[in-house]
Amino acid sequence: MNKEKIVTLARGIDEGAFTYQLFQKAKKFGVWNPRDIDFSQDKEDWKKLTPEQQETLRIRFSKFLVGEESVTHEITPMIVALGKKGWIEDEIYLTSFLWEEAKHVEFFSTILKELGETGSIAYSSEEHLDMWLNVLPNIMNKLLDNPTNKEIAEASAIYNMFQEGIQAETAYFLMYEGVNRLGLMPGLMQGIENIKRDEARHISFGTYLLQKLIREEPEIYQFVEDKMNEWWPIAEKLMFNNNINSTEVDAFGIKISEVYEFAKRQFDVRLEVLRRAVDSDKYIANLL
């Protein structure tokens, strides 16, 4: 019987902890219901889209679902790992993280159903499926036994920095530059706004966690940078198969070169904030 596992009775909750503050934000801003969103205008707007635009959105919705369901499956090892470390405030926050990812699955499933579409995993490329269904689970499953700080860092890097901070942020960019710029599908964009707000907290958590680990073991920064550089070519490939025919301009008139520039900025920003690990206390204060 491990009585030391229950730390809240021994020391209480650190209400000033960054992750506990994130939990407060999740309770305040993360309480939204995909089923409350009105998709009636989206159904009408869907009919106005060209066949190429509809097919482009089918691809993107399907890819979103692969990603959102995958992270819903795979976050549990992170919760277990941080719980074993006794980081109760981090563990508490991650419970909201899991709940939010499940809602994101529900949102994209709901909009496909409302539009009379089913989506298909066939829209995902081999690289996309490998990243979500092989690479991510393999990294996360390392956390189930007795994970090192480096293994926790790798999990957060692929999850929070690469997949949420680069790939998901780039996918939102495509939505804003596509249907939103045309003034279409308000229900879709309401959901995207909510998801983006949720995942901003997720990225902040990853930044905090990685900076904490880097402060403990400075060599972890170079390890994370090497991993991010290893994964970046995959992100490049995915930009060119995120629309039909892998053309230079998508069905909404978005130049793939602009998508690349946006994603590369996200990549550079994620690494830059991690380089500031020695000043992370000041940085974390600015996140709240």
C-alpha cells in the first residue's frame, strides 16, 4: 500500500502551479458542446462549394478525425507517467486534456454527419497514418513502465509541439484561409475556434513541461531539437497531399508555399520558446 501516492492530503494542491491554472482555464473556457452548434447554414453553404472544394474538405475532415481520435487514444500514458512522478497538478490538468480531445472527435464526426458525409481513412497518406498510428503510439507507450525525463520529453515534443503546435495549427490556417475567408460554414468555424482555444492550452502545457524537463536536464533541449528536425520532412510532405491532386494551389486558392511558410514559422517558434528554458519562469508568467 503506497500511502505516499496521495499527495493532496500531505501537502495540498499547489494552486499557483502553472498547470493548475491551466485546469482553471479549461473549466472556464473548455466547456462547450459540439451538439450545441447550429450547422443549418453549413448545410446550405456546402451546396455552394465546388466539387473540388467539397472533396478538399472531405480530406481535411477525415485527417482531423485520424489525428483527434489517435491523440484521444494515446494521451493516457502521459497521464500515468506524470502521476507516477507525483506531479498531481499536471495530472489534474491532463484529465481535461483527454476530455477535450474526445470532444474534438465528436465535433468532426458531427459535422460530417450533418453534411451527409461519412469521411474515409483512405484520404490519409501513408506518411500521415504512420505518424498518427505508429510513431505516436510507440513513443507514448514508452511512458507506461518507468519513463525517463527524455522519454517524457519526446512524448510531449511529438504530441504538443509537432502534432498540435505545427500540424494542427497549420490545418486551422487552411480553414481560416479557406471557408472562413469566403464567409461560409459558420458552424464549422465556431467549432474550429473552440478547438483552437483548447489546443492553445495543450501547447502551453507542452511548452511548460518541456521547459521544466530541460531545466532539470539541459541536454534534453538538443534531443528535442534533433527529434523535431527528424519529423519536419514528414510535415513538409503532408502539406502537399492535404488537398486534391497535390497541386501548388488548393481548391480554395491557397498557395501551398504560403502554407509551408506558416508551418515553418510555427516550427521555429516552438523551438525558440524551448531555447529560453533558463528564463522559463518569466516566460510561463506571460502564458497565463
